[in-house]
Amino acid sequence: MTNLTQPAIVLVRPQMGENIGAAARAMWNFGLDRMRIVAPRDGWPNPASVAMASGAGRLLDEAQLYDDVAGSVADCTYVLATTARARGLTKPVLSPERAMITAAEKIVQGEKVAVLFGPERAGLENEDVAQANAIITVPVNPEFFSLNLAQCVLLVAYEYRRQATEIVHEVTELGKTSWAEGAEMEALARHYEDRLDQAGFFYPPEKADGMKVNLRNLWSRMPLTRADVQMLHGILRQMVRWKERGE
């Protein structure tokens, strides 16, 4: 990603180096690498952040340092502020999903977007939030609404990646097999119909056709692999052999 394809993640007055490192790790988990740090309490660079970054140390090396919020977003055209409590300010309040949809749309249009995250103890001040165009609020438990800094960064980074990249929402790992084809399913259906017919399953005769349709419908609802089909053939063959040996 480049500056034009992702938002800047701005940590405002972070208090602990460990949390900065954890935030960097959360960012990089979802492909974001533009960190900006405003007036960190313990100075910068901070050795405590490195261990927690766990492979995302490059983000810390390249992080940009600012004295105030205004400087950190001076080049941005759209700024979002994360907060868990009401602020009494007249601003749009967005869910993380809606906020990142908006961010992705603006970035595609060439705008520069930043997301502000406040210090661990109390979050952003109203003076910080006042510099944002909109607020992001997470629907957390109202009795316990405090989010860890890295958790909040991870949540926003995840939502941005969802909007900015093509997500495969469901996939089935097939291992060493593949999906059964129509001809294989037809052979399986005929095998079971023939054996069940011999066993007298389709009774009474006037209901046999309907029962066979229901059985075919059952097979069609089952997403079987070739390995599944082979196993079902084998089960039926073995049951028939067992019955024949018992006679």
C-alpha cells in the first residue's frame, strides 16, 4: 500500500511504548503501515515498543512524529476521531464499517484520510475531536466501553481492509480431493436406488416414484466431494456383502 491507498493511523499522546508496538502489529496484520505519533508521553523512539511490534518494527522505524494533532493531519482532507463516549459536538457519528466505507471511497478519489486514536487513560480530548470531520464509535458494552489502544486500531484496520480489498467470505478447503461432478452424483444416486429397490425400501409401489425424487433431492442438497462419493459407494457395497454373507 502507499499513502494514497490507505489512511494514516494517528496515535495521539500514547502513554506506553508497549501499546504503540501492539498498535503497529495490529496495523500490519491488515496491511496498514502509515503510523503517525503525536507527543508520546515517554518520548520517541521508545525501546519498549519494539518487542510488542513482533515483526512490524519497520512501522516504528518509519513512524512520523508530531508535536500536536493539527500538525499530524495538516496534509489530510478527511479526519476521523475514535471515541467511546458522547462529546456534545455536532458531528456525524459512524460505525467502524460505515467510517471505513467512507474512508475507502475518499482515498480512491485521491483524498488523504487520517484516523485519530486517543491515549490509553481517557481517550481523545474534545479539542482533538473538534479537528475531525466525523466520529467513529464502536458498539461496545455500555457497562465496559474502554478499548485497549491496539484493539481499537485492529478493529478499524480490519474494517478498512474489508472495504479496500476483495474479501472471500467463505471457502472450503478440499484437501486432496475435488467436488463431485454431475455424472458421479448420478451414478451414486442410481447405485442407491437400485440397491434400495432390491431391499424393498420403495414401498408401497405407488409411492416409489415420489420416494426416489425425495432421495435425489437429498443428494442434490449435499455438497459432496469425489472422496465422499467413493466412500458412500463403498459403504453400500460393504453393507450388501454383509447382508449376503448373513443369508
